[in-house]
Amino acid sequence: GYNYGALPIIGVSTDVGVLYGIIFNLFNYGDGKIYPKYYQNLYLEVSKTSKGGRTYQMFFDSEHVIKGIRLTADISHLTEQALPFYGFNGTESVFNAQLQDDESSAYISRMFYRYDRKLTRVLVNLQGAFGASHFKWLAGAQTIKYEVNSVNVDALNKGLSDTKKLKKVDGLYDDYVKWGLINQVEKNGGRLNFTSLGMVYDTRDNEPNPNKGTWSEAILAVAPGGINPENGFTRLALTHRQYFTLIPGRLNFVYRLNWRQTITGKTPFYFLSYQLSSRPFSTNIDGLGGSNTIRGILRNRIIAEGMAMGNAELRLKAFQTYWHNQNIYVSLTSFYDAGIVTKKQEMNLALVPTAERQSFFDTNKAGYLNQSAGIGMHLVMNQNFNVSFDFGKAFSKVDGTYGFYMGMGYVF
């Protein structure tokens, strides 16, 4: 029948600070014969963070509303008063932690590497199988409204003592606008409308925590000119995931490879980080770095026209029991994550003063591999309701130090 999980969100994440709100997840299993698959999955979230983020999300997933078609729909409104921005092309844009450290002599502002972003998204995806094969077609449509601005210092200063209040100074985002690296068309966001077309190959034995199988997809996002900024663009995303059983019922090895790149046209800077997926559940739609991509390095550390990443993970089912007819288990994980720029965002540094050019840009870092490793724990009920905790450590200080994340589900 119907089964639900409801959690008050009281957590901490390096990406977003202290998190509070509520999550409600409803599953319809019918008579239980298709378990762990479900007839319908409805996910609702209302949450806020201490770093100025707000999430309002309604996500729906079902293979039984339209016969033979999987329907995925999402309506989200996400606000970030202080979204991280470290420049383009990964470590070719120098990160200097002292500029945001109020105890450093080089301090500029705690918000130096931040800007304000509001995002409203409506999407519908459809998937259908080619006969009895494991190949599926994918078709979808999305409309996203971006509102981008400098950090609202006055809003963040409310309730702070005079010694902790932020001064109104230019951050890196403001400098990029001033230097022409973010143009006037894109600097305050815009509305994007695009369609997604793709192919999916899926042989997983189950979706929530596969023991074996392959899940691969190729997705092309087409944003036509005339109704989109910069005369439109096309982006391609390729993702391959594979799952292996090392000890039946206990230990799995899994990995993911992902590549996304602009194929034609010019992608607005605020969309470069967007992740294309056949199951676009995540509201953390950012570049490489952070809870869903390279855990342990700075969120949004890598943003470019083309990016590739890889994840490898061991998953150990350490404890399992049945309690009040609920299947509950605890999973322990260890992981290695990595990412690299495959196509640079063009940057004309002619308007950048010499001193700033030496401080903020290092072209010798081209081809740098950003890496991290860490451990995690998952508390799972009925396989589908999965509360996750991950801790990742960056290999180099050019990517930050470490990250701690609490979320829902496995990363892939």
C-alpha cells in the first residue's frame, strides 16, 4: 500500500550551512508485488539554510500514469543569497581563502566568492522502452527563470553586530562583470526554454541501490535561438554508471563517469553548471564540486564550457533488520571523486588590470585534475527512503579543505 517517510530537516552541510525544514516522501507500492519498484513517488521539500538558501520542491515519478511511459515532473523554486562563484575553468581561476577570511590581512569580504541567484524551474520528462530491450528513449521540456545579482549585503547584515557586518565591496562576480568576462546580456540572468532528447540503457536489478547492472544515458539539450539569450545553444551530456556485487547482499562496487559540454552556440554562464539527467531529482544543480559531484572540494569550483568527472564507491550493507514491517538497513561507504575541464570558457583578459590578472588567473593550471576522497553512511527504510551523510577531503588546498553533507539517496 502507501508508505511514507517524513523528516524534520535539522542538519549541517559545508555547501549550505545549517539546514532546517521538512521533507515528505510518499510511495505507493500497491499490493507490494513490484517492490522495491513503486507505482507513484511524490517528494515534497520546504527548507531554509543559514547561508541564505531556500528550497521549495515538488517532484513526481511514475511508470503507471501513462501506460508504457515513465513520467517525471518537477516544480522547484530555489534561492541562494550567497551562491559560491570561483571564476571559470577550475583551477585556472585562482582561489585565495584569505580574501574571505576576516582574520586575514588580505581580507576583502566573507562574500567575495559569492553572488545572489534565484531559480524557478518547471520540467517534464517522458521515457519509453524500445520493445522488450533495455534501451529507452527520452524526451522532455524545461523552462527555467534565473535571477542573478550581487550579494545583498544589507539583508545579510540584519541582526549582526557592527564588528561582523559586511561592507559593500565588489566581489569576484562584480569584477567579472566589470572586466567583461560576464557580459551585459547574461549578468542578471534570464529565462531559458529548452527540450531534451536522449537515449537511456538500463539493466539495473533495482533502482535505489543496484547490486549489478549498467545505467547509461546520452542527453542533448537544445535551446533554440529567438526565445533564449545568446541566440541559443546546444549541450550534450553523457553519463555511464555501473554496479558490481563483490559479496552478495553485503558489498558492492559502483562507479560513474560523466561528461557535459557545449556543442553549438554560447551557453549563458549561469547555465554552464546545470546537470542534465534522465531523473532530474536533485535541486543542487551546480558545477563540479560539492555534495552531488566531487565531494570535499569547494562547491562550484569547476565551471566551464566542458567538464568531465568520475566517481568510484564501495557500499557495505553493515546492518539490516525488520521493524514494524519496515525493511531498515545501514550502509557504510568509501569513495574517490575527480573532475577536469575539457573545454574552456573563453576569457578575454584585456580589461583585467595587470595586478588582478596575476592574482586571479593562472593558465599554467590547464589540465589540472581536481580530486577528493571520503567516507559516508546511509540510513535506509524500504530501500527507497534513504538519508545520507558524506564526508569528503580535497587532495589540494587549491580546491578547499573538506566537506560534510546530509542529503537524500545515493549520489548515483
